[in-house]
Amino acid sequence: MLRNFQMLSVLLMLSIFLITCEQTQDGEENGELELTQFYTEDINSAPRFLNLETGNYSTQDYDLSFQSGQMTYQVALNSTAGVLAFATDTISFDTDELPAVGYSPDSSGLIIGDTWMDESTYNPSDHSISSNSMIYFIRSTDYRWVKFRVLQASPSAFTIEYAEFAEGSGFGDIQSKTIAYSSSAPGLFSFKTGDVVEPSSWDMVFATTPEYSTELQTNFYMPTILFNGSAGVKVGIIDDMEAANITEVPADINWISDSSAEHPFGNGGSHPVLVYHPEPPYNHKVIVEEPTLIYIIDTPSGQYMLRFDDYSSGIVVYSYAAI
């Protein structure tokens, strides 16, 4: 009996020792942060807007903002979330063709803005104004392609028309909507819901952006990473060797901001996370360009350490933890 008790005590002490060692290796006992790994769903089918505080995803945000300006009525793209548009006065609204090129985000100027207005139609009695011949083709936050125009605007509402494009069948039925807004509360419109919506609460989005191929004469879609600069999200980059014992943000970190015009971590940006490599050994694959880098994400809800681990066929693998 005594021998059995002694053996049990030895086994128990050995178990405690092994558990302690395992916790130290996992970074729970030595002051290091333990990053938890996650996998997105396929971002080719829909974007994944991530809230780092909750760990929850949404698949769309608002697309257009309707607002008043200085003696004008303006429409802004939600380009922070990836919305692009192409303006033209040479294509009829009755077209069934979707232009492949010319799409841009709002940058130094607004793509739509007040370029839709015909100033000669201004009505001083109700301060309304009607449209000119400008037509806009838009790629929404959730990958819809639409043709769009403003019919009229006043100090309280915009009247619009739009139709969605479907591959193989062209544009569908034309939808007419009235978008209520005020000078203090822009109308945030979603093509998905066909109505004014509340903006999604997100910090970063895994998405795709259209890139035109002159060789194929069509768009292909590149995976990209965007951060919500409109919500004040900032990103710092540090080397993983320096990050081994980080439990707080370095005081000298260089913060980088995403914006409507500039997506430094997206496709073609100055610090791209996902990069297409046509050459061997990758042979036309998209990879995480620098998987050893650590990203410090500063958000309204807190600060987070994040690492991009891998990418394959629309799935992004990443790890993060709150600091």
C-alpha cells in the first residue's frame, strides 16, 4: 500500500512538472503573449470584416454615403471598406454591359461627389436639383457590381436608381429608392439591403480587389487586407525577434494608417501582406509575403498583436491576442 502511494505521488509530481513546462513553452508563464490562430472562410465568395475585440465577422458594410456639402449634394464611396466606382457620360443607363476598367476609390476627390448635378435645374423654392447625364458603375463592399445614377436631391433626401449585374444575364431590374438624410446625419446606403444601414463595427477586412488583365481582357481578383482607418485604426510593424517578450506596445513604434485613397497593407500597397508570385517556386500563387512580421493593431477597443501565417485558395490563416 505504501509503495503504491509513493508511486502515485511521484506520478502526480511528474504530471505537475510537465504541465508547468508546457505552459512555459506556450508563453503563459514567462510573460509572453500567446497568439491564438484562426482561419477565415473563403474570401473569394464574400469579404470578412473582423472585429478584433469580439472575434466576430460580418460580410458587408455600407456602400455609399449621401450628404450635403457647401451649396451642393454629394455622394461618397465607402472606399475604406473597398468600394470602387467608375464615372462616365458616354454610356447609357440602359446598357447591359459592365465596363471592366476605370474603377477607383475616392481619393483626393470624390468619384461621384456632386458630378451628377445639373446646376441649371436648381429649384430655389425647395432647393432641389436634378441630374445630368453621368452614370456610375460601382463595386460594393460585398462584391456586387451595380450601375447607378442620382435622379434628384434636396436638403432632406436623394432619389436614386440602380441595377445589379449578374454574369451571363447582364443587369437586372432597375430599383428606385429615396434616401433620407440630414446635414448632421448622412444616409449610409447598402446595395445588399437596398436601404439605409448602420455602419458595421470592424477593424480589418479580408477581401478581394479587381485587377484588370490586359492579356485576358477581363478582371481577376486579388486577395487583400484593409484596416478601418475611418474608425481610427492604426497599425505598427515590428520584427518577430523583437516581439518575443512584448506585453505592451513599444513607445517608439511607427504608426501607419489605412485610408480611402491609400491601402498600405492591401494589394499593391507599400506594405502588402498578400503578394502574387508568378515565378517559381510559387508558380502563380498568392502567399503571405513576410510571415515573420508582427503587426500591432491599435483600435478604439484596445491594442492587439497579430501575425499573418498563411494563405491558400481564399483562406487566410492568422493569429492574434489582446495586449
